[in-house]
Amino acid sequence: MASMDEMPSLAPPPGEKSNFVNPTYDGDRFVVVNVVFLFIALVSMGIRLWTRTFIASGFRWDDYLMIISFMCSCVLSGIILEMLNWGLAVHMWNVPVSHLSPHFLKLNVIAAIMYCIGTGFLKVSVLLFYMRIFPSRNFHLAVWTLVFIAASYNVASVLANVFSCTPVAKSWDMTITEGYCMNRPVFYFANAGLGIFTDFATVLVPVPWLRRLQMPLRQKIAVGLVLATGCFVGVVSCIRLSSLYTLQHTEDLTWATTNALMWCVIELNLGITGGCVTAMRPFVRRYFPRLLGLSSSRSNNAYAYPSQSRGNSHPLGSMPRSGKPAFSNTGTQFSTTFKSGNSSEEHILPSRSLGKEVDGIMRTVEIDVKQSGGASGSASNV
């Protein structure tokens, strides 16, 4: 009786023979795609972290969730590259049973789990970022609904991957004959359908509120480009769905899984890149101002009132680097009152806070201006 190292995982089709020494291999393009898109996500994530640390106003929850998503992407890429050593991108009849079970099958389960966790944190991160831009209560309700849907089905997807077989080890150990397993390709297909729904919902939900924002057309176009990136990720999800359809209707698991995993890598890393686009404008404004049509001196010396001010009062005038408010040289004193809470709005606009950009988000505040001589007025959108 042949050993597991000499037995093919699938009987070869008519006219074919098993070849364990020099089999047909389709992994080179997969390695290139994996490295390129992971590198793009790495650069985007690096710019985001640098911006949050040295330019903008610190880290928020959406940043931490995006970091977790990127870590999952790195683990996913490492697992997939390891799968190439155990039969991925090779026809199944050229893969020894000892390679398929347990190595390939176990890594395949872990890769699916990392993908579900990564996309889950990615979508929730983007949705939480939306909530910082649009203050509408109805919008927040819609976003929290999407957060609940995305988080719920991703948690369910992780659990389904872990417990897809009873006993659990049957997912990768072909020597276990007792128990049962669910139809994993069908589950992947259904899960991808829900993922596509949340992808496009995440893109479309802010559109009505975006139209109401009072910002220059150029700024709206910039936000539209961010949403277009999300729309493209949804298109990639549809392409991945077609690869899962092929996987569902073939026995050549090690060969058909290649395209499915490749589109998983593209989708996750493109999503991370799109989610980090908002941090790129402050970064470019600080270090490459000419790309935005700004002079270097203007970029480095522009200051604005802090976007996080709460109930503070300052005399109007220039704000020196010491942080102390200055008086107008006209001899007339003014006072400003910053309103907080739901009366303020956040926009994706270039702004600065005492030398630090506020990550492209400018808060619209109302300022009551009172003159000691009796004149009064009001100003907004400072």
C-alpha cells in the first residue's frame, strides 16, 4: 500500500498522470499580487500612523480598528505564502495526501478566519470614521445599524469557520472518518454575498448627508473619491464571488482556491488603503505642499483654533506659537465662545490646531463676537 507521501489527493483526469516532482504551478502571479497589494496597504497604513502621531490630533477608535485589520492582512498574506509550500496553486492530483492533510487544509481554515476578522474590523473602522464627519442623529442610527450587521455576520463567519466540522479537527484531518462537515464552499458563497451588501451599503449610506454638507465642490469631489475606492472594493468582492462559484463546482481544491485567496488579499488591502486615504491629505500638505498647490511657508505656518475646544474663551487676534491668545493692535478687545455638542459639525477640510493638522476634518463652530464698545456680531465657519 502506497504511503501518504506517494498517494495523490485526487485521482488525475483521463490523460493526466500525477507529478509530485515538477507539477504545473500557478503561484508566481499570486506571489506578485500578494506582495504588491500588501506593500500598498503598508505604505498607506504607515502614512496614517505618522499623521496621527506627528501631524494630526491623536488616535481614535477607527484608527485602532484599522491597525487590527492591517495586522490580520499581514497574517493572511503570510499564511497564504506558506500554503504555496503545501499544494496551493498546484492541481490536486499533483499534491500528496500528506501535504493536503493536515497542512493545506488547516492553513486554509486559518486564512478564512483571518480574512473574516480583517474585513470585519475594516468595515467597522470606516463606519466609525463616518460618524465623526456627519453629526446627524439619523445618520448615526443608520451607521450603528450597519456596524451591528457587519460585526454580527463577521463574528458568525469566524465561528462557522472554526466549527464547520464536528469534531473540529475533521476540517483538516482526513484520517477522522466519524462526524460531519458543512459544505464550506456554499458557506463561503453566502458569506461573500453578505459582504458585498455591507460593502455597497457602507459606500451609499453617507451619500445623502454628503450632498447637504456646505463645503466647496472640490472637497466634495475628494470625499467622493474616498467613497469610489469603497465602491471599487465592492466590485472586487463581486469578482471574488465568481471565483467562489468556480470553487463550489470543482473537486480541484488546491488549484481553484488560488484565485479565491488572491481576490481576498486584493479586497482586504484595497479596503485598508481606501480607509487610510483621509490621512494622506494632511501628510501631503505638511511634507509635499506643492502637490496641493500650496507654498511651503503657508503649509508650515497656517494656524487655526483647536477643533477640540470645549467652552473656551479667547480674545480674537493672532495665536502665537506659545499658545497664549494675543490682542488686536486696534486696542479693541473681543471675546469668542466656542459651542460644543450637537451644534457643531465636522467636515473633511484642511485645518490646523496649534501647529497640528486635524486630519483634514474641520469643525464648524458658531462664535459670538462682542465688542467692548457696544458693537456685537456673530461669525461662523472659522
